Amino acid sequence: MSDDKERTVELHYEGGVLKLPVFTGTEGENTVELKTLLGSTGMTTLDPGFGNTASCSSKITYIDGAAGILRYRGYPIEDLAVHSTFLETAYLVIYGELPEPGQLKEFSDKLRDNADIPAEMGAFIDAMPRNGHPMALMASAVNTLAAYYADSADPGDEEQVELATIRLMAKLPTIASRIYRNSIGETPIDPDDSLDYVDNFIRMTFGDNAPTGELGDLFNKAVGMLLVLHADHELNCSTATVRVVGSSQADIFASVASGINALSGPSHGGANQAVLEMLEEIRDSGISIEDFLEKVKSREVRLMGFGHRVYKNFDPRSKEIKVLASQILDRDENPDELFALALKLEAAALEDSYFTERKLYPNVDFYTGVIYRTMGFPTNMFTVLFAIGRLPGWVAHYREQLHDPAFRIARPRQHYIGSAERRHPSQG
Ligand code: ACO
């Protein structure tokens, strides 16, 4: 936040004129500070979905939705996706700088050393309903980390927050793969500290069925890149949730578990599952793309994987993912049928004024599902992969908030439209 309090806007209201300071960010929109509004005027603001509200100042991620720009700590997502691994990106997002080789080794070693989960926690995960949605199971498991690791649950102790950061990053893939193995009735596989982060996750998930050779390398690269593309996205629904929960001084495990729950909804991270289900439904029902788009336009259904609160242009992540999808799914004479369908659906939508006038473009979720499906992940695991990718962002925002001088418990106001005072029946 700039402390350039010279610039102001004036609010003219019945009681007078209120001067409100305007802050200039490094880039992007200027921000009007409303701290004095209620006290001075007796009025609040109404902003459903917080579409116009900056709830904090942040140094982590910059998005220009009109231009389709996304940067983590200043670095363009296109460069990170191609030139940085997921661990390098996670380090950047959490600690603010790309790691030097020694820092990366130390980070990576700590994650390897902490990848195991306690036997009791494994038993707890194994006892959960095996056909339950993995997002529900993962959120529950992450919530219990505060119980297993009470020595790193104090938000007021920097060393504990750092230890919890490592534990979360290290253990989430172990938890996710265990939930998956249970769901298919297979024995969970323990982490292997000789493997890197992504390889280890793939190995714990698929065991001996993990692809090897050229295909294995391609899958590893693809999973790594997808995690990089998901690593942060400023104040999205789940990250805002992590901040809100953390603002009550709840520990980082509880806050991240809440973020996982927020991510699970189909309007947010759950969209990648919903896209694949939509593509399968179009294929299985035999409906034409034109007729399906008519259903979308008549508001019978939404075109999942399209539209975004911030991007009013191509989501830069979706461009990278589309390239990745064609590398994986278009490799031989018979391209993947759902990928081919998605390409046609995108092309038809982008030629239709309903979508162009509303600036609806493919978002990050449009092509991820078809890639994950080819890798062998069941649809209900797609959002789990999103969560593993998003974890650095959640953790970075939680930590940034702890050091924000403007930090207060999140407590929005409301515009009350209920009954005025009424007489209770007992009062006659
Ligand atoms: N299909 C059809 N119409 C849409 C879609 C869509 N996917 N998205 C938006 N619209 C229409 C709305 O009906 C509205 O039209 P109107 O002005 O005529 O009423 C207009 O576009 C603006 O849409 P809003 O709902 O106001 O946009 P909002 O910013 O609130 O919602 C959201 C954004 C939730 C992402 C929405 O675009 C959507 O539901 N998309 C599908 C789900 C999805 O892909 N979610 C993943 C988002 S990315 C992520 O969270 C990781």
C-alpha cells in the first residue's frame, strides 16, 4: 500500500463531504480506503461477492484480468510454467524469492523428511468412508493435523508457523494419495524419500501402474506444470477463506482445511470435475454442440470451465494448459475424444456473441480434467490435485496476513432487510 495520502476522492452525502484517501498499488487498480466511512457517515458499503472490495494489501500475486496477465511475486506465469519446478515456485510464492540452489535443497530435504504421516492418522484416514468425496476426506484429514502436531499450531510463534508450513507441504500429497488408494481398495504406499516431490506423489498414487519411460517423464512434467499454474491466484474464494479463518487467530491447519472446503465447490476448484462430467454428458447424450450452447444461453446449464470473476480475457493458465493437453492427448492418430470435443466446444463458444459480449473465455479448469483423466485420475480426484497446487498460495497468504500491520479479524457488515422490531406474541 502506498502511503500517498495526498490523493483523495470525495464522497458527497446528506451530512456533508467525506474525503477518502486513494492508495496506488505497484500495478493495477487504485484503491479507495473506506476505514473512516462508517464512523463518519453512519453508512456501510454493499458489495455482493466482494467484486469491488480489496480486503487487504498483498505482495504475492498480481492479476490483470483485462489483459490476461498473472504473475507470482512479479514473475510471469508463462515463464514459471516452463522454467521453474513446482517446488521452486512454491518457495517463491511462500518466501518471496526464487530459491538459490542451497535453499532449494534445504526446502526439498525438509519436505522429504516430513512426508510421513503418523500411523494413527493413517488409520483415521483408512477409517473414513472410502466412497466419500476425496475433498471432504482431505479437508477432514488436514484439520486433524493440528491435533497430531499441536507443537506447530500457534500462529503467534514464527518457528511454529514455519514448521507447520513444511508439514503441510510435505504431507498433503501423502494424505491425497492415501485417500485415492483407499477409494480403489488398494494398500496405501508410503512416501519414498529418494524421489522428488511430484514423482513421489505419482508413485504413492499409482504405485507400479505409474507410467514409466517417455510417457512417465511427460506425465511428471505435466503434473508439475499444472501444480505451478495453480500455485496462487490472489484473493480467490478459497484463499479469501483461508485469510478469513486465519484472521480469527485460528491455526494454519484449520485455515487451510477451510480453504480446501471452499475450493471444493463447482463454481471454484470443483469446476474441473464438472467440466469433465459436462463433456461426458454431451458425448453420451449425443446432443450437438450448437444445441448444448442453446441450453447454456437459455440458462438451463452453465458452460463449466468458462468465465471468471477477474479474467475478462483468456485466462493465461488455460493457454498453457491447452498446449500441455495437446502434447499429451494429441500425440497419435486418435486424439482423445473428450479433448477433441472440448476444442470444438471452445471454438463454438468463442464465435457466439453470448460469450464474447460477456467476455467469457476458458478458465484454468477447462482443459485440466481431460489431462488428469488420461493420466488415470478419477474425476473426483481432480480438485484434490488443484488443492495440492494451491497449497503454497494458501500458506503464503496466511503468513503474509500475520505480518500485516493492518491485520484485524475479518468481520464484514450487512445491509439489514429483515423485520423492524415486532411485538412478541407473549406481550399480547
Ligand atoms: N456459462 C454461461 N453463462 C455464464 C457463465 C458460464 N460459465 N459464466 C458467467 N456467465 C454469464 C452469467 O449468466 C451472467 O450473464 P448475465 O449478465 O446475462 O446475467 C454473466 O455471464 C456474468 O456472470 P456472473 O455470474 O456475474 O460472473 P461471476 O463473476 O459472478 O462468476 C464464475 C464467475 C463463478 C466463475 C462463473 O463464470 C461460472 O459459474 N463459471 C462456470 C464455473 C467455473 O468454471 N468455475 C471455475 C472458475 S475458475 C476457478 O475458480 C478456479
